[in-house]
Amino acid sequence: MKIYEELRARGLIAQMTNEEEIKELINNGKATFYIGFDCTADSLTAGHFMALTLMKRLQMAGNKPIALIGGGTTMIGDPSGRTDMRKMLTKEDIDHNAACFKRQMEQFIDFSEGKAVMINNADWLLNLNYIELLREVGSCFSVNNMLRAECYKQRMEKGLSFLEFNYMIMQSYDFYYLYKNYDCNLQFGGDDQWSNMLGGTELIRRKLGKDANAMTITLLTDSQGKKMGKTAGNAVWLDPNKTSPYDFYQYWRNVADSDVLKCIRMLTFLPIEQIDEMDKWEGSQLNTAKEILAFELTKLVHGEEEANKAQSAAKALFAAGGVSENMPEALVSESDFTDGAIGIIDILVKAGIAPSKGEARRLIQQGGVSVDDEKVTDFAKTYAKDLFNDGIIVKKGKKIFIRVKLG
């Protein structure tokens, strides 16, 4: 099966321009394509999986990826799918986040010997002269068409800043710049980016002629994929210091029955034929599918050794409520104790089990917290410091176990 047919079989493609040309391009390894990543945090999340695995698949088929780090566009903020304006980041914050992204992308994409390139759009966007930009590309954009774009509609009711209104122009300019300077002939993005991406193909044709061979594909599920990056109000990070390999494994192990086979098809590198057979699975077989999904994605991000540890820990814990040496750990410090003790509310927050004291209270109230197999019902419950030398086992719900130790 060639790569275009594989992308179709995995359910990845939503819409595109020039279908036959794109099919010919990527099946013959002739595409130089880009995907953009705005640097809004210091780690990629599970929501970026769609893009990262796509880049890997296309590179394996002989195509050349451009990983575009949005050092410039992050300064504006993408309004797509947002109900409010993004937090404004400093240039220093953005540069730090971009460096973190690069290290993580290297786990998926081979940047050796010119097989792929990583570029930061700050290199050209921050040097643009506003008047020159208006004269060069302003006439290529219709305000009426921009206001009809899906990426702006939701924000129009609550207020869309002029800063964010420029995002489409900046993203379009990226494709124009990459087309001229890097022979980039194809762009990929989420289906919620369709209007922005069409702006880029149109700008290229308006500036360089109708024969300019610039094409666009949007991924059917990438906008949904962004939702994958969050669970219970907390992001699921690729950085092991922010989301441990065990917690990462558990996130995918706990996906809904209705999503597990779809995730396997879209995100793993298992053969299509094997996945087609798994489509027939039901009942308890779906639990096996979840274990396969969790193992494959944890291996992809954290390596096979960590994936094996996470899987072993999960099986040990769930088999008989046992304790595993590979259980994830959280540390509390000497300063967290008052008169030699620490309260359960503080334990839950310090260990990252609950994002806030209010959420910690809610978990306890709902009967979702236990310590060393004893359910906690008292918000004021405290634990002596000497218990933390070996650690206490804090359980959230039925499936999340964390050893909390003094460190």
C-alpha cells in the first residue's frame, strides 16, 4: 500500500486541493511539506501526535518534512478553536519553548543529512516591515472572506482583537516564504485550519502566478487530536518530567472503548492488515487493544524500556491492587510539613494528583481518594513525616496510583 492510500486507510485526510497531484507527489516521495507548531508551552502534548506521526510516515515514504516552529506566530496567537485570547508570551519564553520542541521532535523525525529541516518563522516574520508587508500581501486578502472563515466566526461574538485577526496573514505568509525559499510545495494542518491554509495557497498563486504548484491537505482528526492532549483539566505532555511514562501509558490505556481502535489506526505504526482484524474485536478484547495502544505510543515517545516498565507496573497494580517498583513517584519536601505532618489536601496538590485544593476536596468528597488502601473521607486528615521515608501509596479513583515520598 502506498503512502497516500495508507493515509486514507488510517482515516487521516479530511479535505485537500489538487487530489490527484497530491497523490502523485507523496506516493513518489516528491513532497517537501511543512507543519507548523506554535510554541505556547515548553513541551509538546499528546494532542500533537497526529502531526508528528504523519511527518514520520511521510518521511519514511521518501518525502521531506519541514518542522516549522512558530516563534513569530506565537507572538500573535492562533484564534482557531478559542473562545478567548491566548496568553501573551515573551520572546524569551517562546525561544525556550522552541528549543524544547526541537529536542522532542528529534525523537520522531530524522533531521540528518538534509532529510528534514527545522525552521523558526521568527527568522522572517519578526523582520517584516509593516508597511512593506501591507503593500506586498495586503491586497491579496479580502476582509469579507476573512470574516467568513471558521477560525474567526466563534470569536466574532465575544470579540476578536486586531492582533489575532492578523494570524491568517502571518500563517499564509509562512507558506509563501517556504515555497519561495525552501521549495515547499505542500502544507498539512488540522481541519480547523482550512481557511488559514487556503490563504497560503491563494497568496502563492496571486504573487507567483496561477501555475505555482502549491497544495494543501487537512487532517480529518487533527482538531480532535488537540483534545487528546488534555484529560481531567491537565495536559498530557510528551516531556517525562511533566507527565511520567507511567501516567502517559495510563492515559492511553484508559481511552474510551469507542476511541481505542480509531486511535490505533491513526496514531500507531502497526500494519493496516493487523488493525483491520482488530476492528472485529469487542468486549474484553478492547482492553487488550487499549494495552496495545498504550504500549505502542509509550514506546514511540519514551522508548521500549520505559514502555515495558509502565506496562508491568500497570498490570501489577491492577491484577490484585498490588504495589510495583515501577509505580510513578511524587516528592514532598521538608518545607511542606508543619509540626511534622502534612494534610491530605496538600499531598494531593503537591503530588500533582489534583490541580488545586478545591479539586482535591472534590475528589475526597466523591470518595475518590485512598491512602495505603484506606479511603480518605476527612478533609483535615494529616500524615506524619516519618511515613514518607518509604512512601505512602495514594490512589485516585480505581486506576491511578502514586507513591509519595520525602525527597
